[in-house]
Amino acid sequence: MKAVAIPTFPEAHHPIIKALFHHSDQELLTLFQRYPDSGQFFTALFCRYSPIVYSLISRSAKSPVQSEYLLALIWRHVFHELAGVDLRAFSQSGSTFQTWLLAVTASGINEAELPPVEEIHYEIRSASPPFWCYLDRALEQLPPTTRLMVVMAQTFHWGETRIAAYLQAEGEQFSPEEVKAQLQEGYRSLEKLLPEDIRTIYLGGNSIEQRSVSESEADALDQSLEELEFF
């Protein structure tokens, strides 16, 4: 039987994450719920358990592309579920976070209806699942029109002129130049809305506010955000 090539995640070696390795699952879960504006605790759990989750996924997925996409979908589900889970359940009747996570994984595998490989645009090396979770949360906090522009630019790869034409047809009067400015502000706002530790871990701690923006950067204030597909 061919060995499964499990993806590696550089964030596991970041000093912020390595400093959390000694914490138990229960401690990380408690910190995650107590400090929702910090992303390091969820990221530490992801780094701890992503190998076993991926190993289970790879047994049923038809390709590494589908496996990586399903890995991201399952961890996004875990991210949202953990915010409201009663953590006392993991210390009673022999239940643990690991058994809960494996049950969630099994359910995700059984219920997933994965698209064909050619229709999957998610790239795990561009957006590790924890980063995707927090970026998705930040996207939801953008003003509706700005969010729509960002999605059209990133998901559908529309240019400013096409976005402006679409919005004008919907009764929103934006020129291509105004769309360009709104996209700049949207990318800037997205980065600000990310937890500070997530910016440090995934973007190197480089804040857009600390950099001047040239004309060549007009469509992409931050390269890490520019190259990411939004779903």
C-alpha cells in the first residue's frame, strides 16, 4: 500500500505556535473560546491534528487536490463548531477532543460531495486552513458592496471595468477608478480585520499601514491576499 504524503505546514514551526505545544487540548480549546480575537490557539490545534485528519481523508478522496480541499472544509467546519461547543463534554464520560474531531472528520468524509479536480481552485500552500478560516471571517465583516467587489475580483477575476458595469446595472454608480479605490480599501481592511497573531504567523507581521503603496500595487495591496481565491 502506497504511503500517504501528508502536507506539511510551515506555521507549525513558527515561534508563536511552538510556544503552545506544551498546552493540552483542553487548555487550547479554553483559550480559543476565551480569546476569539487570537488565532494562535486554533492554529496550534490544527497543526497538532491535521496529519491524522488528512490521513483519514486521503483514504476516500480520489486525488491529493480533493484531499486538501476537504481538509480545509472540515477544519472550517471545526472552526465554527468549536466556538459554541461545551468544553465540559471533552472531560466527561471519557470523551476527548480527539474523538470528537475524528467523528466530525468521518461525518465530513461521508457527507462531502466534492467537485471534480478541475473545478477546485483552492490551493493549500497559498491559504493554509487556519488562515482561510480567519480570512473568511474577516471577509464577512466587510461592507456588503466592498465584499462583493473583492469576491468578484478574487473569485471571478473580474477587472475594475467589468465590476463597475455590473454594479451600475444593479443601480450602484461606481466608475472603474472608484472600484479600484474600493478594492484597495477592501484589501487593506481585510488585513486589519485579521487577528494580529494570524498576520504575524501567515503574513510575516507586515502591516499594509507600515508600507507605502505604489501604482503597481493598486490592484493588490498585499500579495498574500491578492493571490487567494475567495469562496
